[in-house]
Amino acid sequence: MIVYILCFILFIVGLYGVVTKRNLIKIIIGLAIMEYSVNLFLILIGYVNNGTAPILPVPDALKNKPFVDPLPQAMILTAIVIGLATTALLLSIAIRLYRKYGTFDIRKINSLKG
């Protein structure tokens, strides 16, 4: 149960970084932390103590053992790839904004309008 609480705390840390920080890079890092906490939570949901991989055919020694659900693992692999692409896109936008305005501060970028 404590690992679920730690995932929630990790999500709150990322949310705090997104809401309170004004630097674009810190906001992107906060979003990445939130994404990793959700990924960790989904992996924890699919975890089974003493579970074996659901590979067929099942040997006789493993007939009565529980199997690990492979669906959350596949979802997280896809989410990691999508998250990497999203982070790369956000960083490229932040770099373009830095080249144009010379700062990562959102307040200064917002006041420059043009």
C-alpha cells in the first residue's frame, strides 16, 4: 500500500513543479515526473507476487502459479515512447522560444508579445 502512496506523492511533486514554477524547463521536468509516476502506478497495478510470465506452452511445474498481467507492461512501453516524443517536442518548443525571446521565464515571454 505504501508504494501507491509514494506514487501519489511523486505525482504531487511533479504537479507542484508544473503549477508553481515559471521556468519552461522546470515545467517540462515536472510534467515528466508526473508521467513517470503514472507509469509506475500502472506497473504496480499489474504486479503479482511470485507471478510468472504468461508464456505458452506452460510447463507442468507452473500450472498452479499465478501469472503476471502483460497488458500494463505493454501499455507502459507505449506510454514511454509517447512520453519521450512529447518531451522532445516540448523541449524543442522551449529552445525555439529561448532563441526568440532570450529567456525561459513565462512571465517575460508573455509580456513581450510580438
